[in-house]
Amino acid sequence: MSKPIALEMKNISKSFGSIQANKNVSLEVYHGEILAILGENGCGKTTLMNMIAGIYFPDEGQVIVDGEEVVIASPKDAFDHKIGMIHQHFKLVDVFTATENIILGVKDAAGYSRAEAEARVKEITERYGFHMDPHKKIYEMSVSEKQTVEIIKVLYRNADILILDEPTAVLTPQETEVLFNVLRRMRDDGKSVIIITHKLHEVLALTDRVAVLRRGEHIGTVQTAEADENMLTEMMVGKKVSLNIARSEPKDPCDRLTVSHISCCDHEGVKLLDDVSFTARSGEILGIAGIAGSGQRELLEAIAGLQHLDSGEITYLNPKTGETVNLRDRTPLQIRELGVRLSFVPEDRLGMGLVGNMDIVDNMMLRSYRKGHSVFVDRKKPRDLAMEIVENLEVVTPGVTTPVRRLSGGNVQKVLVGREIAAAPKVLMVAYPVRGLDINSSYAIYNLLNKQKEAGTAIIFVGEDLDVLIELCDRIMVINSGRITGIVDGRTAVKEEIGLLMTGSIPAATADQGKEEGANG
Amino acid sequence: MAKSLNKGAGKTREPLFHIVKRPTIPLWKSWVIRIIAILAAFLVCGIVTYLLVQRNPLDMYASMFRGSLGSKRKLWKLAKDMAVLLCISLAITPAFRMKFWNIGAEGQVLVGCLATTACLFYLGGKVPDAILIALMLVTALLAGAVWGVIPALFKAKWKTNETLFTLMMNYVATYLVAFFLLTWTPDGSSTLGRIEGVGMLPVLFGNSYVLIILVVAILTVAMYIYLNYTKHGYEISVVGESENTARYIGISVPKVIIRTMILSGALCGLAGFLIVGGLDRTIYTESVGGQGFTAIMVSWLAKFDPIVMILTSFLLIFLDQGAAQVAQDFNMSDAFPSIITGIILFFIIGCEFFINYKVVFRSAKKEVKE
Amino acid sequence: MKYVLDFLLNAIPLGMTFLYGSTGEILTEKAGHLNLGIPGIMCVGAAGGCAMIQALVLAGNVPGVFIVLLGLLASFLAAGLMGLLYSVLTVSFKANQNVTGLTMTIFGAGVMRFIMAGLGQQNHAYLKALPIFRYPFSNLLPGTSWQYMGIMVYLAIIIAVVASLVLTKTKVGLHLRAVGENPATADAVGINVGAYKYGATIIGSGIAGLGGLFYIMNYAGSPEAYKSIETLGWLSVALVIFALWRPHLSIFGSALFGALYLAGSYIPSIPAFQQLGLPMSFTQLLKMLPYVVTVIVLTISSVRNKREDQPPAALGINYYREER
């Protein structure tokens, strides 16, 4: 390795309370390379990089920049050492323009001149081939525009070391390719680029070296050219795991929930859902794939009675009575009172599905507290249910009276899914149920879903990992900008096809959808 | 491992300390911190008093205890004042649990006072006492409820900022009282004499305070049960913690906001009824005297727990009366109690930091590591 | 016409009390802190200024310009000290902003009453300096309503204009707004969030304190003045919403609020109104005007809900970097 070392971390450790996020991590970054920090969700990748960026302060260890030991106690220190981080949640001021965000916090050598600042922004934009309107307000921008602002912001500060936290999570494959080209140009410019990711194919496509983290520890660093998917997966998860998720054949599927031609807008008139139609069948898992923010949330919330619709119908077929019920524009309470057995595991677990400050018992009560005519709440049954869930799903908790916000992500999810399944649903909607969970917890969730499927529940599964969708779901519906671009069979689907549908670039998709509807109707 | 830390301490140094959020703290420890804060605050009060009047702080503490607990009469006064303050605090607690910043208790109590006085003024002697008292109570509850529900309606419909809305309603109530006072006093003095002899609340055990204390004691227990063991109380907690969750499980947030503010306002009205019917027998624009604001402190310091509020209302009344005695004994302005109360509150507010966070010093790092 | 002019000459200067208060509060809110202690801070500013002026007046032979300058300075510093206390509790100790603010108000009113009672023992000698504070019109047109148009009126407008320019045209203003909108972002780009919060709160409090001094010098020397200042302070906080967090708009809002505040006592003196033959008690209802208007403004702004007219996004939320 002839290139000089830009940044070196030595024996870095950090814990939050009793959780050890990083343990004795040492690694180095060279000038003019792209390094991947690879690891599963929750393995400490982001925490480690946050310590370089001055968000967290390490409990132990040294950071060495260009051969000199430095202390990075704040993001400002990081900038002083020419380190810039693009966080997963963009750190932009919504009501400011792109330029205002870019120049924010930069010390001007000779007074503040707006014209001069704008000229520099323009120069950077042209040099690396970005597309950006410098006067556009952030709240009017798309996700990829915002990311562009973030990257220019870091470059404006003359950063030599750029850290990107899961930069492609919110991008389409095409946008991803544009980003990768920009990053390669930066590497050729002599800069060090670090990307945090858990996507193997991106690592292989883009990077020079890969550092793998597992449970907060640095497992090893390899040259990308010498690595392959199997090897990296093994390093990531420790032992070779077959991604084989059990999938049974649906047992006599029948239509359970029919969504036809629903549309809705946000308060500024932008279409969130545009003429969406599909059918969920009993005993089947219907996957929904799409780039984050394509209308998945609105779709589920519309079914759950939380999103007002401008047009269309949502019909539930009651298996007991054989009657159909229209769910459009009903409140969640009305939906329950109509005898619709609908359960919903929302994306925002602690902000919507559960109350973080309440204990497990009180969270169980959310679904059942209305039962009976007494003015008092009954905590006996919820407590029994809480204990049952803790035992059956192996929730790690000091007790059922522990506030759920004290539990780890996986355990929080088990509590939520456990409660929703306990209601013996006929339709079960789950949004990103394994986000942030370790492999074991993820499989526990897949098993629960499969059991529900076998029990005849119609399951709607919104996911982000295409591999999981393809292995778990019977059918996969793809959504793009609020429109359904296609529904494919999970057993025969190919990743690339779904990827293209996600970007809405297959016109034939409408034909597929028509076929699908024809089959159902 | 840790020894490497100090090696690089040449040019750039790691910060002297940084702040870490505590995962959890045992209950007893948090109370120890609070008690230390209160003791420290008393120490500062002693020093302040010494600086102002050059008197021995010990004298001041003695005077303070004498002023609030020194005689049977003072104990009764303490109990009565506590009861009134606690009543208002209980009234606003459901709203605060819902994270509805009702700083309009002052006005809600005042319109309760106004309604009670109006009944006495217009109906006194014209209807049987039992009916008069019933009317006083009902109108006071209604008036308070109306005053409370107006900001709630706007909050529920348009998310109008309730803090300033309720605050403004206080002034509207004040001028409403001023209006009626001028109407009722033809001489234009705006001073309405005590209305005695009609609509008197029952005197229990030979002391007119007993009824009030009893009512508030029952209310305390009732409120504790309401908040912790009823479906309404549960809904209030859910709305307060997360409106999204409330929507998700089908709780109508506007309905809960409106219902809770009707209750909160009505109980403020009850406090007004007790103040006029049981104590003052008349009304001024200052009948509530800032207790609507003090009640927020009582409720917040107790973490909105009705039982703990008995303690916090005691603390605040004790301070107020004790400091008033100090002011009298040491020949100081009657503003002294507000200053003392302010100092103690600052310490209690500040000490919450040490309950929620801990400060890790550079040198202490090795010991703190778990 | 004379009535209108006279009314304006009374209303505009009175409104400047609101302008000091609201400019101060805007600066604090732009840093993300809702300071409900402004009424108490204005009280302390009033008392601090009066104490200094009284000392200078009693010392004798102090040139007028020094009395004004030192009076303003003392008022600013006393109120700024309260701002410091608020910042320590809410910025460093991350205490609940509403509770801290309300305590500041209780405490500040107490401090003012205490100090004013002390000053009263020397017959409120600070009032002797009033003509200097009302320069120049108190000499040019003594006894008329013009006398209220003294230097502190212009100072209020200058401060508001400067505050507006700083907020919109300078890097410091950009940084301050970033801190109030999104402190994590500001922090991430190396802005010292704590320093901006402390700075804005202390300077804002100091400015608000001047409003207290302005009011007490011009309108009230009684020990009960704290009540009026508290009221004016609350209205100043409300005015911030009316002014859409823009100090230059607050200049007009303040004049309007001054007019509304005065209307209750002014309208009854209009002959046309007297002919209506309404009872005297009716004037009390007129005094509700500023509060009712505030409520209406609050409601309208919440109904319109425009993106540009919203409070700073992080208003009322304390910032802790390692929150997760």
C-alpha cells in the first residue's frame, strides 16, 4: 500500500449505559481510497463513525489524523481536521435554501460575502458534476437533492475525509449510480471516502477495501478485489447463514381485503397514493417493495383508518359472515366496531405502535382497554398477555412493568408484533418489521409471520430488503411515487426486475397489474 | 487501554467533562438529590437574607418555622391555604398529563369565583339556602368548564397554541370581574363587601376550614384513582405521551382534549366556589392571587402525581407563609416570600438535571466506567 | 383629528414597551427557547435601571447623558443576569423551559417589588431623571402628548431594526436561526449551539429589561407597577406570534398593541362615545381588547398554518447532543 494513511483509529471503545457499542476497534483509512464499513444493523458502524465526526466522544482510544493524535470533541473539531460526515438523517435546516445550508457554520477569512460563497458553491457543483438549484428551499427538495446538498456542504469545508452513512438507503438504483460516480471522482481527486453500509453488492461495486464490524468489534479488513459475497457475509454474521426463509404454499387462499382505485394527496396537493388497486388474500404474504417514502406508509394507514382518501374503496370480506364492509374513511375505532379483525405493526414502533414511557402491561392494554362497561381499566388480562408474550417470544426484559423504551429494538418489536398477533387478526399489516433487528430476532419475526399465514391470515408485508421479500412473500407488489408499478410472483421474481419496477422504468408494468387484477376479479 | 488517553494531552486536550444521560436512577437516589437541592436552596436563602438585613440565618429559619407551623391558628391557616392550592393543582393536573399547557387556571378559578359571587349577589335570600348553594356550585363548575374548554376547542380543531390562549383568557376573566364589580357597586368603589348570612357552607367540627380540607382530601384520592385506574385516565396518558399512538388505536384526540379541559376547568371552578363560598365571601380581581401559576409548580414538581402533590403544595405554602413571617419579623418588603419561593424553585428545577444526567469528568472516567 | 394625533402620541410610545419585550423574546425564540420569564425579566430590568438612576440622581451633579447611559446599562445588565440564570437552567441544565420561565416571572416580580419598596423609602427619586429620558420633546413641547416621544422610543425602533438586519443579513443571524430551527444540524456544522443560545437569551433578556425601565420611567412609579409590567410582558410574548418572529414587523405590531392597550381608557373620553350613554363599567370590557385581539391573532395564525410563518422548529425543545 503506497498511499499515505489519512486517518487511524486505535483501540476505540464506547458504551451507552450497559450496551457496548464499540469494543477496541482499530483501523486505518488511506488517502485516495473508498473504504466500506460493513456490518449488520446495530453492529456499531454508525457509532464508530460518529466518534470520528465528533457526535459522540469515545470512552477509550486514540484518533490519529495525518500522523498526529487529535481529540475530536465536537463536529467543529472534525471539520478542523478536514473530516465531514453525511448522516443518514440529513442534518439540514428545512426553511433555509441550499446555499444557506452549505455555508452554515463556515468561518470566512475576510468577512461574509454572499456572492463569494455562491461562486464557490457553483465551482464545487461543476467540478464533481452535481445537479443542484442553490436557491431551492430544503423542504421543497427530493431526498437525493438533499443528499447532494449534504455532500456539497462537506466539500465546501474542504473535507479530505468524507463519511457517508448508508447513502443509498433512500436512493433509486439510477440515483445510486450517479452518486457512485461522484464518489469515484472524489477518490481520484485524492480524497478518502468511507461508506457505511450493509449492502454487499454496493461494497463490491464501489470500494477499494472493506472493514467488517460485528457486535461492535472489528472483525477484519480485506481488499475488495480479493473478497466475494460469501466471504463478507461470513465475516458479517460470524457463521455462514443460509438466507433460506421457510415458505409454505398458501392454503386455499381467498380474497380478504380488496383495495380499488384509492388516491389521496398531502395538504399541498401532491399525490401520495395514485389509483392504487390490489387484493390481499388469506393464507398468503403479500410483500410491498419500493423506495422509502413511495407511499407505503400512506397505503397502510389508509387501510387502518388513519389516512383520508380522496377516492376509491377499501373492502373487507368478513370470513365469518361472508359480508363485505367498506373501510374507506372510517376511524380505527369504527373499523374495530364493524368486526374487522385488522392488526397493524407500524413503521414507527415507539412513536405510534407503542408508548415508550409506558410499561409492557400498559402497552398491551392499548388494544384492549375499552373492553367492558366499567369506567375502570382492567390490568389483569393485559398482564397475563404481557407475561405470555415475554415468555413465548423470549423478550429480554427485567419484567413486565419495565417501560418499553428501555428495551432493545428487537425486544420492542417482539412486544409490538406479539400484541398485534394476540388479537388473532384476519388481516395483518407489518411495516419494516425487521429494521434494526439482529438476525435471530429477524428470523423470529419471519416465523411469527409464517405461522400467521398458516393460520389463514392475510399478511401485508412492507419491506426494504429485496432478498427477504423474494424469499418470504408469495406475491410482491411494487410501489413507486404512490403508484403500483407491478405485482410479481415471489417464487419466480428476479431482483433486477423488482429494482426496475421500483424506479418506475418498466412501462409494461401496467400490463402486469391488469393481469393481476383480472386474475383476482 | 485507558492509559493511552493522557498521552496525547499535549496540544489538543479532551474536554474537562461531558454529560451523559443516566439510563435509570433508583427512586430513593432521586429523592436524595431533591432533598439536597432543597437544603442547598435554604442555605442560599439564609445567605441572601443575611446580605439583605445582616441577621443570623438561624433566626431566619426559626422565624420561618414559627410563621408557618408556630401555632394552632397558623397550622389551620397552613392547612386551608394548602387545600386551596392543592385543589387548583389537582384541577390542572389532567391537562398537564395530556401535555396541554393550561396556564389559565388563574382565570378559570376566577370565573368560578365570579359565578359563585353572582349567585350570592343576585339570589342571596331569595331562594332557600340549599338551592342557593347548589346553584353556586353548579354555576361555578360550569363557568370554569366554559373558560377551560374554549382554548381546548381551538387546540383540538386547529392546534392553536394553548399556552398563550389560556394566559390571555386570564386577563379577559380579570376584566370581566372588574366589569361586574363596577356594576355591583353603584358608588364606583369596585369593592364588594362580604356577603354573609346567606348561602353559607356547612361548618364541620366547629371550624369552617374543615369542609374545604375534606373536599380537597377526597378530590386528591379521586383524582389519583381517575388518572391511574380509569379508562379516561389511561386515554389522557396515551394522548400526552404520543398523539400518533392515540390515533393509531382509535382514541379521538380532540375528544380527549375537550373532555379533559372541561373537567380541568370545572375543577378550577370548584376551587373558585370554595374560595368565595367558604372563605372570602366576596370577590376581587385578585381573588386567586397568582395561585393558578403556583399550582403549575405544585403539579410539575410532583411529576403530576396527586399524592406527591400533597407534599409539594405543603412545601410551597410553608415557604410562602414562613417567608412572610420572616419579612414581618425582619422588617422587609412583603415581596420577600416571592423571592424565597423563586430561589427554592430554581434549585429544584436545576436539580432535575442531576437526576436525568450525570457529569463525567476527565479524571473520573475510569471509576465511572461500568 | 386632534384626538387621533393625541391618541397616537400616547399609543405609539406605550407600544414601545412591547417592542422591547417582543424584540428580546424574538431573539430568544430564534435560539429555540420559549422564555415565559420575559415578564419577570422586564420587572428586574425596570428595578435595576431605577436603582442605578436613583443612586445617580441622589449623588447629584451627574450629567444627564451619564444618567441615561448608566441607567440603560444597569437595566440591561440586571435583566441580562436573569437571562443568564434562565440559560444556565434551560441550556446547561436542560430544565423544562415553561416551568423555568414561570418561576422567573414569579421571582422577577418579587425582586422588583422588593427593590422598588426600597427605592420608595427615598420617594422614588429616580423619577427626577424623567425629563432627561423624555428628551427632546419634554423641553420642546412640555406638557403635551409629544413629551412621551423621548429617546427610548427611538432606541426601541433602532434595536428592532438592527435585530432584524442581524437576523436576516448576517452570518451570525443565519447561525442563530439555524440553532433555533435545527440545533443538531447547527452543531454538526460546528456552530457552538450553547454559546448562541446563551448569547441570544442574555441579549434578548437585556433588551426586554429596557422595556421594563422604559415603562416605569414614563408611566408608573407605584410599587404596584410590577403588575402592569407583568401584563405588558405577557402581551410582548404574544406579540411575537403576531410579528411572525420578525422584529421589524413587531414595530408596527407594537404600535397597534399600544393602541389597543390604551383604547380601553381612551375611548370613553371620546364625546361621541359618551353620547351612547353606556354605563361606566363598560370601560372594563374595552380593556379586554388587547387580549381578545391576541387570541384572535393566535387562532388566525394557527388556521392559516403557513410554512414561512411558523415558530422556529425546535422552539421549546432543549438540545442534548448525545440524545438517542
